[in-house]
Amino acid sequence: MRRLIGTMIALVAVPSGIAGASPSAIGAEPVATGLAFPAAFTFAADGRIFYGERFTGEIREYDPSSGSDQLFYTVTKLETSGERGLLGIALHPNYPFTPFVYAYATRNVQGEIRNQIVRITDRRDGTAPGCCGRAIFSSDTVSGSYHDGGRILFGPDGMLYAIVGEAHEPANAQNLDNAAGKIHRMTDAGAPAPGNPFPGSTIFAYGIRNSFGFTFDPLNGRLWETENGPACNDEVNLVRSGRNYAWGPSQTCSTPPPAPQNTNQDGPNPQLPETWFTPTIAPTGDAFCVGCGLSGSEGALFFGAWNTGQIRRAVLSGDRKDIASLSVVYDHGDGILSMERGPDQALYFSEPDGIYRLVDA
């Protein structure tokens, strides 16, 4: 029931290419526990947490100040086998004045399984809070049992970004005529965003295998993504518009070519990751520490791992385009799902039973 990011065996992680993997004095304190697999969560400006239950389709609203936890909306026609389910959640950047909540979910659409983004209206009119869910994006390939992606997030440009996995078919990632294996950029209504690299398309970058995490650097707006490899080469990528991240049918964990080229060799001008992991760790959610209050961490990128239950801290180079050092800073023991920076600037993560905040130990 807890398989989320592939079929990889849990192994001790050793990062390739960058030294340093020793725990430091960071801990975690519970915010909400006893939850039912909160695969994704996000914050309203007033501190309320919207989280989605992967297996039930329920979007729930938790208020840390009062402890109340109420149903907001249930995504219907949900498929939950393999890695499917309710996988992503986002609020409109002008919420609540623009009262839209967005959910990424795998659904049965007239007998075909599709990954969709559903826009829900928060009506707050004395009845049920959420209303009138409407699909604004639907994958044009049948959802795979695995490699469904699921992360959605509004960027600093006000556009909605989403990752769709390649549906367990590597060739999809190199095919610009379908949505699978891509990072997408769209308007709040699901249309291709102005300035996209492929006119008339929502595709922002391609050559993606499967990802459950991306975030924007608050200091410059650049997009950083975590990506799951096969039996080798989990990745952290700095994603640029129109680039090819080179996953495709020629992939292999054998050498030559040497890692990470062996899983990044398809299509034109392959882009290599900033760092990679063999044995695999199944990296998941990520978030930047900017004002987060963790000692020695200002400006660093944090990301979790499903296989190991660890959280890593990546210190960036001076130009913030590379990773200068990498270390394990917290071991939760259970798999990490999503990560977010809260309105208080603290870093939060979810795991199968709850949501936690990172703190100095």
C-alpha cells in the first residue's frame, strides 16, 4: 500500500559525484498525525493546510491553530493501483480572492485511466466548502500503473507547473506529441502558457522519467526537480525551458556510457543532472530554506527520499546553478512524501501518517 515511487528496493544511499553524507543537528516535530497517506499538501496564507489523501481522494483542510480537520472536497472516479491516486495539490496564487484549489489525480475517464488536473471552487457559502470540480488538463496517454508524476505548483510567474510521468514507457518521454514524461506549464485555466518553448503546447521540458518533486528557488525563480531513476541514477535537476533531460528507450544501468549518461542519452542535446544517486533513494518532495531558521541552512535546497526516509541538504554554488555540497541532515525512518515551505518560512514534510516541521535539534 505504501509503494509510491517505483519498484526499487530500499538501499543505503550513496550520492554520486558530490561528497558528504553525515547527519547533523536537525530534527522534526509533528504538526498533524494520524493522517491517511497525505501524499501532497500546501498552505493557505493564514496557515491552514490543505492536504490530499492518496487512496480516498479526500482533500482535507487542517487548521494548526485550532486542531480542526474538515473535509473540503472528494475527487471522484479515483484510481489507486500501483502509484496512482490523489498525488498533487495547489492553491491559486491569489487564493482566497481567486477561490480555486487544484488537484492532480489519476481518474477513470469513460473507461480510460488518465492523469488529470481538477480545478475546484472554494465557495464557502454555508454548505460543503468545495464545489464543481472541473478537469482543466488531462493526459493524452493512458496512465501507467507506475510513473504517474503528480507534483503541481504555481511558479513565481503565476503559471501552473505540473509533472506527468512517462507511464512506464521510456519512448513517451522523447515524444513531443504526447504529455507523458514532461514538465508542463499552463495558465490557471489549463491553457498553454505564454512564452512556452513549444508553441501551442503546455510542454516546458521533456525527457523526464518519473518525478514527485520540484520547487522554485525563491532567490532567483529557477526550477529544481527530483527524479527517480530505474535501478540507478536517481537525479536532482536544474530545469530550464525547452531542455531535454534525456530519459528514453536507450536507457541502461550498464556502462558504457558512464553514469549518468547511461540514463540520459536520448534525444538532442541531453542535459545531465546536477547530482545523482546509485544505489537509488527514490527522491521525493523538495523545498528551499529561505528564512527557515535551520542553522547553517540559509539558501539551501532540502529534499526527501522514499526508500530511505532521509532528508538531504544541498548547498548551492555562488551562482546558484550547481550543487556545492550535499549531506544527510535528518533520518525520519519512514518514507518522505512531499515538502513545502510554509507561510512562516519553516520547512514541512509529509509521510504516510502525518505532516511534520523541520527544527533545529
